[in-house]
Amino acid sequence: MPNKCSAPGCRSNYDGEPHTPIFKIPNGPPHIVYQWKRFLHREFIEEIKKIYVCLKHFRDEDVEIFFNIPQPDGSILQEQRNLPRLRPLAVPRFLPGCPSYLSNPIPARTTSSTRLDKNTKDRDFLALGMELSIEQKKVDEEKFQILRFDELKSKLFHISLLKQWMLWPSDES
């Protein structure tokens, strides 16, 4: 009998169920092993040799079903594998048939090009905002430039002041 899937609520490879390809937790980077354990809700289990996850819990792009064989003419021939293989950093993401609080998929990592595009857009928006701010500052400086005290007094009468402030003209001019 093949090994059974360890994912919560999954009945793959149990008696009376159809055979589904399964994968062991990789002996790879610790953060990948932790993500597998977290997905299975078994973060504190030390012994991982007998823990398996079936094909149903992975995205299609995380599973390699074909061999890519380069041909002498430059084309690539695809042959189907006997057993599917996981990509190196693949992590299970789906728990079909489980409550939503268990089956929230782990978000896929963003690629470096996506992060670079986002950083470029952020940098462009920041540069545009700074440009507009500098232009507005120049306009405000020209608009509110005061060289003499008489100009200050005349402009204060045209600016709407808060209700609690009152401006009293003096008899001295």
C-alpha cells in the first residue's frame, strides 16, 4: 500500500481511494521545511521522515510532469514522467474540502523583477511629488513675498483669519 497524505482532511491513498502521487517534505532550507510543517499544522513535529503530501495540494506550476529533452535541431521534446516531480522550492498551498481557516493558501513569493518594477514606480511617484512640491513652493513664495511692513498689513486684511483672532488697525500709520 502506498503512503498516505498527511494533510488535514485529505483521504488520498487510503483504502478504497484512488492512488495519488505523493511527496516527502524536502531536506532543504529550514524555511521551506517550516512552511511545509506550517501548512500541515504540525510546526512542532521533529520527525518528518514519514510525513507525505499528495499532488492535490500543489499549484500546477510547482509540479513537473514532463521531461524537457533538447533536440539537435534546437527544438525541445517533452516526454511525460512516470512520476511527477516537485520544483525545488515548491510548498503545498491548498487544502480542498477543509474549512477556510485551514485552507488559506500561502501567497507565492514575488519575483525580483516584480519587486524592481514596484520600486521603480514608487521612485517615479516620489520624484513627481517632489517636483510638484518644489513648483508649488516657488509659486507660494512669489505670491506671499512681503518686502515692507505696509505690504504685510494690507495682505493681512485679505487673508481670512480664524474666528478667535481679531486684527485691530492702529491709528499710527
